[in-house]
Amino acid sequence: MCGIIGYTGRRPAVPVVVEGLRSLEYRGYDSAGVSFVHRGSLRVIRSQGKLANLEERLVTEPVVTATCAMGHTRWATHGVPAERNAHPHASGDQTIAIVHNGIIENHQELKDELVKLGHVFYSETDTEVLVNLIAERRRSEPDLLHAFASALREAKGAYAVCMMHKDEPNTLYAARMSAPLIFGVGTGEHFVASDIPAFLPYTRQVVFLEDGEIVKADAGGYQLMHLSDLSEISRESQTILWDMQAARKGGYRHFMLKEIFEQPRVVTDCLTGRIPHGHEGVLLPELEHLPTPKRLHIVACGTSFHSGSWGRHLLEPWAGIPTQVEIASEFRYREATLLDAEDMVLVISQSGETADTLAALRSVRERGGKVIGLCNVVGSSIAREADAVIYTQAGPEISVASTKAMCSQMVMLALLALHWKGRKEGGAPGTPSVMEAVELLQSLPAILDDHMPAMRERAVELARAYSEATNFFYLGRGHCFPLACEGALKLKELSYIHAEGYAAGEMKHGPIALVDPAFPTFVLALNDALLPKVESNIKEIQARRGKVIALTNPGVDLPVDDRWDIPAMPAPFSAFVALPALQLFSYAMADYLGKDVDQPRNLAKSVTVE
Ligand code: AGP
């Protein structure tokens, strides 16, 4: 995880780096640090906790003169969150500093070698090993670039790393291997960063680094090279069209709330260009070169896994494609997974950088399988390595808790099911026609816009009423089961309240033993074919004196403790209305309990470790 940024140019560099770190804080916020050269000495300033703590430290530092600096915001992997483990890390001789995102897997072996050579270590991190390895190689290599490359060739694992040396105060060196790193090209200034918003206020010209590449830059220019032999690479920069405003809160108290309320716009953006006027089916030109799969494996983590689980309820009946959905960290180790030539794998990832999902993609491709990526972040690793990529058009998602990304993934999964249905002219009887489905999708933005303010109010009322609960069940059947799991995930990650999502029919096989008056159950009881079965499950809970909140539709007769009516839509489109309700309830609960909504403890937005 972690966020890194480096700047070299003519501006005071430390403020640029600190500002960049602010937009990277979603990647981790256990500690932060910066380094730069001042009067021939390397300065490394670090602080445990959030960026604000670092900023306080910087007030007394001579930061104004440096025009080259680098910074880091950390999500702990090696070593507890503490100042000694914060980045940048300097070599023992205080000549070189690096910031690093990733894990050096052979760090212990390298450390043992360095200890024998007299190096002393002050942190528990693999990064301190790497910086000392560079310093060690500097003794035998002709220059710093060769020393940097030589050390990196010995390191096994993942890294995005940026380096500076006290004798080259205006030069940055950076390299990438299995961790995101982007290079920004300005006028008389250059940037390296984990993500584009870190330098978007200064330039839209971006060079995407590939694995095994090094860049050396100062204000006047840069050289992109292969790590293996330092041969030069020529690559055009690309222009990024993102709007920086999109990455700001836009008047909402939290990014999460803003992103929940953006969902009507997200639905519209996802549909744009997909159903051209007068065209019969759903247009997905990204898939033109791929056949329709005989069988589909969806692989993802967290919220993206829940989207995939929901999507299965459309892909199977609409497109007639048998679909398995798996957690990436499990799928990738099942070497025995049988992939027939006509199977296809769909990996879903908002960030496009989730390590387990990326590893699953790579393992499938190594075995000759075809992979479609469903990603939000343009140019991310998954987007670039998949055989085809469909972008979800959610825009930048800043809140650590994923909301609008799930909505966008669900729209694209519906379009995917309709696209393949159109190709096969198949699907079970009773499933909607492409045009019926498209009309329902197109009606969603207005319905959501109209009802979300009232939904927010109801969410606040219910959150207050249940704020003393320490456990929750979330139940659903059919396509509402993945939504129940998502509701539970949102509640636990934001409020730290224990919550479990279950298939409603599973309760009586064990979990119901936990039900008592202090253990409420949030039931998705939407007005669809499975409602009678869900009603029976509600009665079973009530018979054990459990309290029930029912997310339901007007006109459904349900004697429960608290009902929450949302506008009715036919299944599975009802999911698009139920999802923001679940998100708003978790948001309201976390906010009422005073939790850090946008940056929940122990989490990071982009999980680039296994
Ligand atoms: C959900 O709120 C979390 N942020 C998390 O479960 C997330 O969905 C998961 O880490 C997968 O991320 P990705 O979509 O970027 O791959």
C-alpha cells in the first residue's frame, strides 16, 4: 500500500510534496515523512499518524529553499506504525534516502549480508534494508544510477521506489516492479507518484511506468530506462482528462457521502455511449476480439467481490453463462482450477491495483486463459494487463469505503450480461428483454436523485435508534444476499460494529443461536419472488425475540420493529436502490458514533499487498 510522491523543479518542493501526500492519504495514514537536501545535508522529517502531524513538524524546518523533495504516507506492512518505521529511510551513512511502496520479500537474506558488512539497522522495515543495499552497491558501481539498478535487481518482491542523494540535490531516481508508479511531465518540473491526483494541480501529462523500468529526472529533463540493462526507452506522455474538482469534497462533510450521492451521475456515465439510439443491443467494443464465454469465473476482493456475486444473478439467467465467483486471494492459489479453452475470467477491481486480484489475473494469463478487467482507475496494472478492459466510469473514489464504485460495477455487469445475451439471443424465459432492461437502467438516475435525500434522513433515524448495538446480522436471498454481505462489510469497516451478512435461509443452520433482543437483524425484504421465504426467516428471528429492521417496499405488509420503505423496482434492478440505503445506514452510524468516516482505522484504499 502506501503513497509516494517526488518533485523536482523550480517551486519550493516540500509544499508540493505535502499537498501531493494529502491526495495520497487514502493509500495509508499510519505515518508520513518527507526528505530533501539542505546545505549539502540530507534532511529526513517523519511523523507517526496522519499528515497533519508531519505538517506541524515541518513548521520549524528550513524547507523553503529545496526545489526537489520526496514524501511518503504509510500503511504499515513491515514494522508497527511508529516514527522509526516511517519513510523516508536513509542509509546509515546519511547519503541516500528512499521512499518505498511494496514488500521486499528477500529482505532478511539481504539484511543478514549487510549486517555482516557492518550496516546497522534502526527500523523493522524492508525499506531500510533496500536503502542500505543501494549505499553498499554504490561502493563498487560507477555511479548512483548503476548502484540503484544493481540493488533493485537483487531485490525480490514488489516496489515502487523513489530515491535522492545528498550530492545530487535536484535529481530523483524512481523505479517500479509490481506496485503503481506514475511519472508526471510538467514545464521545467517533473513528478513521480503512486497516483495521478498527487500532481494533477501541476500537470496532466503522464508517463505510465511499466514493471522493470527506472526513471531519472531533474528540472530540465528525464531519462526512462530498462532496469535490466539501463537501455533507454522512448515513450510518449499521455494527457489525463480528469477534473481535480472531482477529487474534492464538493460541499459534503465526507468524501463517502459525496460519493454515495454521486451514484445517479455514475449510472448515467456508465450508460453513456453503450446503447446508441436506434441500436438494438448493448455496445461493448472492448470485447469485440473476444468470444462469448462458455463459462465465466469472476475474481475480486471485498466490495468488488460482492458486485461480482450480485452480477452472477444476472449473467446466469440473462446470458445463460454458468458463472462462478471467487475471492481473489483464494482463487489464485487453486492451481487446480480447471479453465477450459472457452472459459473466461472477469477480474473486478476499483483500483486496478489489488495485489491478489492482479496475481490471479497473471496466473490465469500464464496458463493461457483470457481475462477481462472491470476497473475504475485508468491505466492501472489490471487495466493494462488484461486481454480487454472495461472502465466503470465512477470517477476518482477517495473514501476508503467503496460506494459508487460498486454501483458502477453493477451497471457494467448488467450491461455485460445484456451484451452477451444479445450475442447469444439466449436467456431463460421470463428474463427482461434487452430493451426492457435498458429502460429500467435508464430510469435509475431520476429515481435515485428523487429519493436519496429522504433515504439519508431515514438512515440517520435508524442509526440513532440502533447505535448501542454491538452486533448485527444482515440477511438477504437471491441477488439480495451479496447486498446483505456488502451492508455488513460497510457497517463493520466504518463503525467497527461486528456485522455478518448471511443468506437468509442459512440462519437456521447455526447463526440463529446468536439472536437475542440485543442482536438486531437488518433484512433485505424487497417485494420480489423470494419475499415469502424472507418473511418466514423474519418470523424465525422474531420468535427468538430478535429485533428486525426491514428494508422493503411500500405496500409490503411486514410486522417488524422498524421498516424502511424504498421505491419499488423489479428485481434485480431494485439492488440499485437498496445499495445506497445500506451505504447511508453505515455512513450515518459511523458519523453518529464519531468515527473517522473517510479513513477508517487499519484500512487503506488500495490493497497492494497480498
Ligand atoms: C470496501 O469498502 C473496501 N474498500 C475493500 O473491500 C475493497 O473493495 C477491496 O479492497 C477491493 O478493492 P479493489 O476494488 O480496488 O480491487
